Amino acid sequence: MRISLAGLTKRFGASTAVDGLSLEIGRGELVSLVGGSGCGKTTTLRLIAGFERPDAGEVRFDDRVVNDVAPRRRSVGIVFQSYALFPTMTVAENIAFGLRVARWPAVRIYERVAEMVALTRLGGLEGRYANQLSGGQQQRVALARALARRPEILLLDEPLSALDAKIRLRLRGEIRRIQQDLGITTLYVTHDQEEALSIADRIAVMRNGRIEQVGRPEEIYARPRTDFVADFIGISNLLACRVVSAREGLVDWEGERLRIAPDVGRDGEGILLALRPEKLAVVAERAPEDGRNRLHGVLEVVTFLGPFVRLEVAIHGRPLWVDAPHATGVGLERKKSVTLAFAPDDGVVIAATGSSAD
Amino acid sequence: MDEASGAPRSSLTSPSAVPASRPSLQRSPLQQTWLQLTAAVAVAILLLLLAFVVWPVLRVLATSLAGPEGLTLAHYAEFFSSWRLVRILVQSLLVAVVSTVITVAVALVLAYAVTRTDIPGKRFVSLMSLLPLISPPFLVSLAFILLLGRNGVITQALHLDWSIYGFTGIVVSQVFTFLPQAYLLLANVLGNIDVSLEEAAENLGAGPLTTLRRVTLSLARPGLASAALIVFILCMTDFGNPILIGGRYNVLATEIYAQVIGMSNFAAGATMSVVLIVPCLVAYLVNASWVGTRSYVTVSAGARAAARPMPPALRWPLFVLSGGVGLFIAVIYALIPLGSVVRHWGGDWSLSLDHYAFASSAEGAWPIWNSVRLAALAGTIGTVVALVTAYVVERTRPPGRRAIEALSLLPVALPGTVIGLGYILAFNVPPLLLTGTIWILVTSVVFWKFPVAVLAGINALKQIDPAIEEAAISLGAGTVRTFARVVLPLLTGTAFSIFVYFFINGMVTVSAVIFLIYPGFNLGSVAILNQVENGYPGVACALGTIILAIVIGSVLLLRALVGGDRVAVLKL
């Protein structure tokens, strides 16, 4: 089933949680809605589930407008952030709840529960109560319960936020596997950009009730369209520059001439240049000219992050993040000068909105 | 040095460890004294509880077993062979069970309507269901007498030759009297149910009624059991309503009073007291051991408690029902001041302030002043003793803390009449000769109402992270200074709440103190009973109005002085 949201708006009192939002989720696709807390992502999910009624706009499943359809008739499965397992019922009873309500025959309920238990690898836990399960197990029960009635849409509201890092990683893969096996249209709400990048077919980045950018994970990562997206997805160094010559691809940052891709912006216009930390390299001070931009700064902090080291380099009093392999990190000393380099194509130009450029 | 490095580790491995029992950085003489002091305080508290809780109960038990030649069960044989007395026992149980069922059912509807739905007027319903909490327990009876008694408004208007006295009167009065306790408990349980659970049920295809039955009520079951057991104890031990509106329908609590005060038959009174304690104690123990361990209410990440829109088919009946109950309580309490300014209820409806002259008895308005003195003393002494007890139980953990905790909570299961009788029997001889002084009244109020106050103190201390105390100690503050500068300030809100609780009870309680008042020292609440019995309902209403005004006024005053959110109205 396809989900279309068109001009969706939801207000709570004076505040607007969702502000004219439009989004298409294709059949069998997993779209991740990502954004900071209070950006309206959970409200959007609840509008699709039917727990909130939109003040304006439409929710369509395929081509049917479902604004007035009660939540229980929408054929939508939800995994709640708190899991919302019924504490008075066992694992099997939780999974069977929706089937009982729909008056399935007992034999079919039994079979379906067994199927879901196998799918979510809960074998042996059928008779347990929620408070006798680990967080990861509770999460899988919630998923099994949501999927038992064969809904055509699956909504996941921060499904992994209450779990610790290792389990989160494993369950992420498991949710993706099940989603793809079933080919179910899925909206995955999370505040964790890394989770979104790794699990989704497409990502919608939300801010202030609107969608800032929609695209495949690699698109969003490589070509953020706004400074917010550049900053929210991964880490970016944002350089507020002025275009010196658009034709040559020459900009000015703090008195330094930098080369970027040509034919961007107009002469004299302010732009933001987003530089991913891994695109910056530490080079020897007297390395031969190779067409890359050079920046000279002072090393302030070295942070060991497992596979690589993250350096904080102060240039013109502004900190830049640099991710470098271990080998580069060795021998660097705090408060010593370092030289950074990046290729003209590695910078992503964003129209200056001024909000987070400093 | 060794000790210094060992101390922080021990605080990490046992986060609940307490300053007093842990090896501290270095023990100054002052801290040594503090340790000895807390030990001495623990012993003192234990002795107080033995003297004022255990001893009176033992005296009642001993009196019921005393015969001319040592121990005897003759009094019990007499009780159970008397048809009249067995009938009173059955009547007591019957009225308590019926009142309990109705009270819990009404409270459930109100709590559900207020916490889980979006009906209009929720604040009003909530406020009204709490009003009986701060009023003398039998003002409801008085109001029903004004409505449906022999000279009641409705009785007269409809020319009924029926009046409400008896079983019906007790039940309706108890329902409205004990509604707050059940309401608060259920509102707390229902209010903490994660709304996602209901949404999950709905998302899985369940309709509103299925969701209500299979999810919401199923989760509230332990709360319902708990509310029922507590209300049962309250109804079983209720004295004020049966004596006012019971007519010829006798219950144990009032019969004990008649035996002891009317006929000075202490042995019979004591025997009935023990018979009355048994079902109360059973209900208390079932609640504490069985229901207490079965709460489903857990606060998890992302759990939200929120009102949900209701389908009209449920919404309007709920609105009418809860609004109706709220309105009726408002009417009940409006009747008391109204009754105080009507010249002669049921005869002369003209307005007058004559009743406020209190000319119907020689003592005038003095009983109210006595009540204020009792309430202020009980409030001050009770707050200090309860907070110290809570601190000893929760933070210092001396060897006998389990005993202290159990004895502090025991009075929940003790009927006021039993406390009253026990205090007479225990404290009319030296060394604790307290009868005929205000102190027997003060101690009876303090220790009978002790459980709620101590629990409030313990809960408040539990909210204070022991790490805060540890932080203060690691910053170099001694245990004494830590207690005075860090712990005490965090307890002020609780202290005021406990004070208000004791103060209200000192103002309105009747069942225990009615045994303990002495010539020249009557109390406002008892005076109300006297005035009704003597046929001056208008004066009773005037007394009731003043007591209500004092109680509400003092609560509002304290809230204004220390900040509204910090003073809570505690309940059983």
C-alpha cells in the first residue's frame, strides 16, 4: 500500500506541530522520518495511524483518503516507543490480541502466533509476561504483535531508543530483514540520524513541522540542501563564505581564497560551504601543490574514536573537525600547527540562510 | 588513608547506604555523637510505639480475656451466643460490604472520567470528590438528615412517612464520606496507565468497550482490590455516620461506645473491639501482602498519560454521571451552612444567625477552641515524631527498623473506637496517667493517624537521592550539617503536608476522641453529635460550618504561605 501525505497540518493550541507536510511513501518502501525532538515526526506518525486528526491536508492510503477512518479500521501496525505491551497478558496473548478482537478462529490464531514467534525469534518465551523479558525481547514482541494481523502499513515510533547500543544495532538489522521479507510499506521515526541512514530506503529530514529534504541516504549525506540537514545528518564544518568569482569557482572565507566547483551562486553573494570531517586531510606543511585547498591552523584536541581519530583544529579562531586515520594522528601534538587540505569538489555549497552559519 | 580510599567505594557499591551506618571519611566526635543520637532516637521511637500503639491494644485484648479467675473465653462465648450481638456483627459486615461496593464503583467511574477522558468539567468533579477528605466524616449524614430526615426538606415536600435513618442512611452517607479515598487511589492508578496501551489496543482493532475491559480495567484490577479493602476498613470502623443516621440499625463501632460509655461494661466493649479488629486486620494484611505486590503501573520510557477523546455513546453518560455526583456533593456541603442560618429547619424557614450564639448548651463555642488547640498540638508533635520516625526507618536502618515500620503502620487496621477504648484502659493508671488531660487526646490523634504521615515521610525521603547526602559529605560537610542543611530543607513541603494532615484530623475526628474527652473539655466534632442528638440540628450545622471554615482556611493559608504545590492533602 502507498501512503501519500498532502499539505498535512496539525496544531496543538498555539503551536503548529506539523506544518503543511507532504510526503509519498511507495509500496514496500521504508522511509525514515528523522529530526530533533519536537520537530513533529511523532505527530506525523500519529496522523497516519489516526490517533490525531489533521487540521488541514489529507492522509491517503493508495488513492483512498483516510482522514475520517478510525484508527482500528486503518490496517496499520504500530510499534510504540514504550512498546505498550499489555502487562496483564503473556507474550502469546499479546501477539494474539488483534486476532482475537478480529474474531479469527482459534486454530488460525494459534498458527499465526506460532508463525510470528518464529519470525521474530521469540521461541520459548510465549508464556512470559512483559516484565519478565529483556528490552530487546519486548521490542520483538511489540513488532510481532503489530504484524500479526497482516497490516498493509507498519509504523515504528523510535522503536530502538530504549535499548543499549549493541542490541540496537542487531535489532535494526532484524527489523530491516523482516520489513523486506514482508515487503510492507513502513514509516520509521527516529531522532538518530545514523539509524536512519543505515535502515531506510529514503530519509525525510524534518524540522519545525516541515520536511527539509527527502532523498536516498547517500544523497542526503553527500548533498545536503540546507545547513540544518548538513549539520543534522553526520557532522559538517560549515564555512560562511563570499563568492569572489562564480565563474572560476573562487570564494573568500575569513580572508582565505578557496576553490570550489565553478558556476555556483553569483559574485558577491554569501554562501555556506559544508565540509565533512572525513573530506579534510592532514598534509605536510610543505607538500607540493596538487590543486587542493590548503588551510593552516592549530591542533586543539585529539579524540580517539576507534577506527579513526577526530581532530579539532582552530583556524582563524574557529574550530574545524577533521577525521583522520590513526597513522595521521600519531606524532601530532596539541597546540602545534597543522595543515589541512580538501579538493574543490569535496565542499557542498548551501545557500546561506544564516541560521547556523557562524 | 586506607579509610579515605575505602569510603567512596563503599558508597558506590551500596547506593542506599546511609551516612550514619557507613564508615565515613573520618569520624569526628560530633559524628560519633550523631551515631549515638540516632540509635537513641530509634529506641525512643520504638518505646513510644510500644506504649501508644501496642500497649492499648494489648489492654483491650487482656480485658476481653479477663475473668474472675484468670484467662477466660467466657466473654467471647457470651458474644457469639447472643443473637442480638451476632446480628450486630452481621449488620456491620453487611453495611460495610454494600457501602464498599457502591463507593468503589462510583469512584471508578469518576476516576476514569477525570483521568482518561476529555469530558468537560473535570476539575469540578475532581475538586468535589476530594471535599469530604477535609470535613468531619459525618457531615454527610447531617446533610442527609436535613434532606431526608424526619423534618427533611424532601420528606416534608413529598409528605413521606419514610425517612432515611437506618441501613440506607448509613450506606449513602458512607459512600459520599469515603469516596475521596477510593477516588484518589483509583485516579492515581488509572492516571498512570500509559495511554499507548489503549492506543495499541485500538490500533489492533479493539473497540472502546473491548479496550476498556481488556486493557484499562484489567490493569486497574489491583488498584480496585486495594481501594475496596481500604474502604471496607473505613466503613467497618466508621462511627460518626452510623451513630447519627443509623437509627435502630446498630453496628459494632457504635455498640462498643454504648457498652463502654453507656453501661461502663468494659469487658463487653473490649470483646466486641477484638471481634471488630479481626476483619479489619485481615483486610489490611491482604492489602499489604497480596495486592501491594501486584501493581502493573510502571513508568517506562515514552510512557504518556493523557486523556483520550471518547465516543459520544460513552462520553455523555460519563459526563452526566460524574457531573451529577460532583454536583450532589456540592449540594451536600452547601446544606451545612444553609442549615446553620435557617431558624428552625423543617418548621420556620426564616433566616437568622441565632444558632451562632450557641445558647443550646452551657459550653457554647468552647469545644471548637478546644479542637483548634488539639489540632495544633497534634499537628506539631505528630509532624516531628512522624518525620523522625520516617528518617530512622528509611535512612539510618537500625536493627529494629522493621519493627518500627510495622508498628507505625499497624493503626491503619485499628478502629477509632478500639483506640479510644484502649487508651482509657491503658492510660488511667500510673505511670502513664493521661486520662482527663489534653495529652491523651493528642497522643490518640497522633498515633492513630500515624501510618499515613510516616508513609508520606518515607516516600519523601525516598525521593531524595542518597547521592545528594553523599555529595554533601564528600564536599566536607559532616553528617549533622548534611542533615540540617541538605535533607531538612528538602522535607519542608512534606512536613507542612503532614502538619495539615494531623491538623485536619485533630479538627474532625470523632470516633477515638469521643471516649477520651473529659468534663469541661468537649471537642467541636463531638459537640456536633451532641447537638444533633439533643435536637438542635441548626446549632450542629453552625458548628460544622465553623469547623469547615477553619479547616479549609488553614489549608489555604498554609498553601499561600509555603507555596501551593508543596502542601498536599494526604489521604489514607
